[in-house]
Amino acid sequence: MYRLLRQIAKTGIITEPAPQSDESLRQLEQRMDEAILKHFGRSLAIRHVDAGSCNGCELEIHAANSAYYNLERLGIKFVASPRHADMLLVTGPVSRNMEEALRRTYEATPEPKLVVAIGDCGCGKGIFGENYASCGAVSNVIPVDVAVPGCPPDPAAIMRAILTAVTTAAKGR
Amino acid sequence: MRESTRAQGAPGGGYALHLALAPPAGLLWLSVPLAREDPGYPSIADLYPCASRMQRAAYDLLGIHARDSADHRKWLRHGAWPDGAFPLRKDFDIASRFAQADDGYAFVKVEGEGVHEIPVGPVHAGIIEPGHFRFSIVGEKILRLEERLGYTHKGIEKRFETMTLEEGARLAGRVSGDSTVAYAWAWAMAVEGATGTEPPPRATALRGVLLELERIANHLGDLGYLGNDVALSFGFFQFWRLKEDLLRLNAALFGHRYLMDRIVPGGVSVDLPREAAARLLEQLEQLEAEVATLKSIYDEHAGAQDRFIMTGQVTPELAERLDLTGFAGRASGMWHDLRVDHAVAPYALAQPAIATHTRGDVAARVSVRFDEVAESVRLIRVFLRELPAGEIRVPLAASPGGRRGVGWVEGWRGEVLIALETADANRIHRAHPHDPSWQNWPLLEHAVMGNIVPDFPLINKSFNLSYSGQDL
């Protein structure tokens, strides 16, 4: 126990400042009013859905939960059921074998809800393309608010996308 | 003996079944021509139980039957294409789209007093790949687990056939993202073999460095999650700090956090200058010391050890009978490691030490992972000390179609195999990437028997098998 405590003390706090939102990642016009987003921004529950990825994007979503990025300090946490979620974080391409499961997960998520598509594949620019077994982009199956490219996008990029989705769009948009 | 099977449409319009077997002497590639009408072959699942799912997948994709097989259910096919349509046949258009049909999969029913079922997935409760697990339980204990995979099938093998040998490297590196280096190397090895290209010695040494960095990063991540799964979140935060440090170093030195697309046919795409190598060695020295500290904390943590020891056991007898592979195999007394058994450059000179255990439980897999991290650090030191000078990449030799190549690499999870047949103009006629998860998924069903349901995530993570790698 002594060694464990010493290791914690020695490590200290390594969490870095959170990135800013990035409006260029937005796919749809803001779908929610300011009041709701303000509320979401303080506490956001995310359900992750791997809809057919190579698992590369999952590695970076895990990394976003590490102490360097510390998503939870922003009130953002991953939950075990779509029924508890405000946002779906979806990696793809959406395989046709996951198409129905993704649709059902979306339907099981209570309104108001947000969808963030992760990675080149989720954005429809991935190497697998569209074929007999792949629907391609997440937006080919469910509505997507924000999409972040990258193979895979790094944790800061994923955080930026999540924050963009919960940020009220600039006036005049 | 470990194996991979795949049937294919032969150039003459008929079919052939290809088996890759791994007897002690090396790799044996058997090709069996099959009849054009109603192609079939005798099942080998009674000799090699892990072949059963491969045979089912070969039927789903090619319509090749394993006669006398005990299990004829579909495997990779769900509702996206009908029985009678076979995507890997040459007359099947990759862009074909069929209406979704009901999956209608017949799970094995377990009946009896007090037995009930818990269906889990395909969407899981954590940040994990999709798959379905059907638990039959009595009280808290797991009586039986049945896996249903194939959810991430995205037509990878068919996609290969639209590419050149060089383009295929990027796709191979995305069969299972966590093993991108192992796949890229196996791909390069297969392409180089088929075209008669010799990668320069500096490139092979750097490939060794990249593969060991991938092994370290994955073991660190899983050691962290194994702590997390026994309520030692300290372990998660510490190991993921070390992993993140390593990923950032990867990005700084090689230009990609997971080292994707760094190994290419003909060599590597990025060099490691002397000062960068020094920086790598310096950080590895710190990492080694930190991992040693964390190991002593894990070893002495009574709560963690209580959960690790005798949980999710695969005995050496069972591992031998069902062909458990990779580090999980080594934790169950299987003395196999391609880096040792069939060492290619740069491993031959470095003489890797094999890490093994015989108890085959979560604790044994944790122990092997710790040992492998330490050994990987040592190997990288040796590779960098002996790093040959010279170029890092040569152009691919042009080759006629119909050539074959094999890549066989000990990735962090286990042996990754690529079987390749070329077409004219350096294009791909057929490619089959084989993930070690094919062999190990069925063992997970055995490992959980008699354990309590809440220990499933822990046992699962201790293997950490790839869904995408076997779903293709």
C-alpha cells in the first residue's frame, strides 16, 4: 500500500487543458436549442457504438479516458446503455451486420440526442468503402451531428468533436 | 498444430481448398483441388477443432462444403446476403446489395432446472467491439457460453481483390487496428515473397523495433484495464499514462501513434535517425523502471491477486487439444513463439527469450504480459545497437500473376498469417489475412465455464481477442 500511495504522489496531476470546439466538424445545423445544450454541457452521458470499425478508433476513445485527457473532469462519461445516453459516439464503417443494431441503439436513445461519427470510416472516407457488407459512413444509417476524420483521430480530436456537438453554434448560423 | 483454411476459386474456374498447417518444422501450405460442381471436402474439425468456424466461414463466403461436419450453421453471414450468394466467388460483384433478411441463427439451447440465459450484445456495455455472447447460467455461475461473431464483417477479402499489392498494405494494416504493425509486416513479407523483393537489412531491423513497440503498447493498455476490472483503477491510470507517453513518442519519432503504414512492401516508410533512437532508448529505460514498480504493486495487491488467480483457467491439456495460440497459449504451457521457433531477421541474432506459464489463468496471462514487456524492451535495445546502415526501402520487383506469398509474424496477440496470390500487373488475385483470434475465441468459451458472470469482463480482457480480425 505504501508503494501504491508513493506512486500516486510521485505521478502528480498530469491532466492537460481541454481542447476547444471546432465548428468545421459540424455536419448538421445545430439541432438543439441553447438551453438544452447548456444543460448537456455540464454533464454528458455517452454510449459508444462500434458499428464495424477495425478497432483503431476504439484505442483512441480509450486513450481519451486516460489521465492526460481526463474526459470525466468535463462532466463527460461513458454509460452502459443507450437509454442512459445523451450522445452516441459511433465508429464505422457501419457493417451491414451492425446496421440494424445501430438503428435500434439510436431509437433506444432518448430525445434530445446527439450523434458523433468517429474516424475516416465513420465519415465515409475509409479504406473499406461501401460494398455488399459495408454501408460506409455512419450518416448513411442514422443522422450525424458532428464527424471527425482521422485514421484514427487522436484523443484531442475526439474531444474537440464531442465539445463541438454540445456547443451552441455561433449566432447567425 | 495450428491451422487456417480458406477455399478459393482456382484460376481454371474450379475451386481449391488451401490449408496452412504449422508443424514443428515450419509452415505447410496444402492445396486441394475441388470439383467445380458442388465443391466439397471432408471436414477436418474432428482433428483440429478450431477449424470448425473457419470451415463455416469458407462456406458463407465461397459455397465450399465441409462434408460430415458436426456444425453446418452459418458463421460470418448474418442477414446481409442470402444463402446461395457467395461474396468471394469471382462472379460476385463487390457492390451487390441485398435486402436485409432475418439472421435466424440457431443458438444451442441449454435446458434444466434453474438454468437461465443472459444474452449480451452485439452492442456491449463498454468501449468494445461488437459481438454476441449467450450465457447459460445457474445461480451466479456460467454453465456455458456461446459466442456469435461476424458483426464487423466488412468485406475485407473481397476488397483486397480490387487493389494492387502496394495498396493492399494499407488495408492489411486495418484488418485489426491494434495489430496494425504485425499485419503490415505479414503483408510485406507475403508480397516480397511473391515478387522476389528483398527488403534492406536496416528496414528489417526497424520492423523489429516497430513490432515490439506495438507489443509493449498493447500489453500496457491491457494491464491497465485488468487492474480496472478488479476495481484497482490505480492500475488503469498508471498504465494508460505509460501507454500514452509511448504513443506520443511513436508520433514524434515515426509520425503515427499506432505506427500504421510504417511498414510497407519493400521496406519501411520512415527512418530512425541516431538522435531519435537515443530518445527512444531513454524513454524505454524510464518505462522499464516504472513497469517494474507497477508489477511489484500488482504482485503484492491481495485484492487483485485474489481476482486474478484461478480465474478463467485454460489448462495446458486443453490448450494443446484446442490449439491456443499467442501469449495466451504461452500462459497455458504452449511453448510457441514465432520469434523463437522460426526467427527471421532481426530476431535470429537477438535470441528472444520465450515467456511462459503453466497455470493458464488470468494471473498467468498477466505474468506473461509483464515478462513480454520487459523482453520487448531488451529486444529493441539489441535491434538499435545492431542497426545496419543503408537504405530503408527498395522498389517492388514486377511479377507476373499467379505467384504465391506467405507472411507469418508473431504479433502481440499471437501469430498473424497472410496468404496471397498475385494477379497480373502487381495486383491481388486472392488474399486471406488470418488473425490468431480464430484459434483463441473458442477457448474463451471454455475459460469462462464455472466462473461467475461478473468475472467475464476480466477473463475476456485477459485474452483481449480481436472481433474485426476474425470477422473480416
